[in-house]
Amino acid sequence: MGDMADFVLNDVLDDEEARARFRSGGMSQISAFDRGIIDELGFEGKGADIKKGRTVCKHCGQGGLLWKQYYGRWRLFELTRIHTCKKYKKGNTNGNT
């Protein structure tokens, strides 16, 4: 591999090792947050930086929501609780109400 590919691979392996260390209790939450393993609320996804950005509900337009993994599925959260959209109708996935 080229040098850049080696650097990237080493970073990925280091990140996975750090995640494993955190999950086994060998790393504090503060260190895990500093490394990007968990977000500011303590949620861990596929790396806290993935889907961490704030977004808007496509059904009601409420902003300031966060994507978080909940029992293996990605859900919108209002800080610490699941966003419950008043305009969402089951089976409506196109954003129109």
C-alpha cells in the first residue's frame, strides 16, 4: 500500500482499538468523548461523528434534532428523548402529510 493508505489504515485500527477499550471499561467517558467515540450525551453509534449533525424532521419541520442509534435503529432525538412527530402518519415515508 501507499503511505497515505497505511496512515488511514493505522488510524482506523487505532479507533477500533479505542472503541473496544471503552466498551470493556478500560477508558473513561471523558476520554471516549475526546476521541469521538461517544457524543456529548453519551450515545455511541458508528463513531459519534457519524449522523451527529443536527437535522430537521421531514414531516413537521422541527429543527435542532439529533440522529442517534436506539436499539439498533437510527431515530431522531430531541436532546435526550425520542422525537415524536405529531404530523407523522405510519406508512408515510415521502415527507408529505
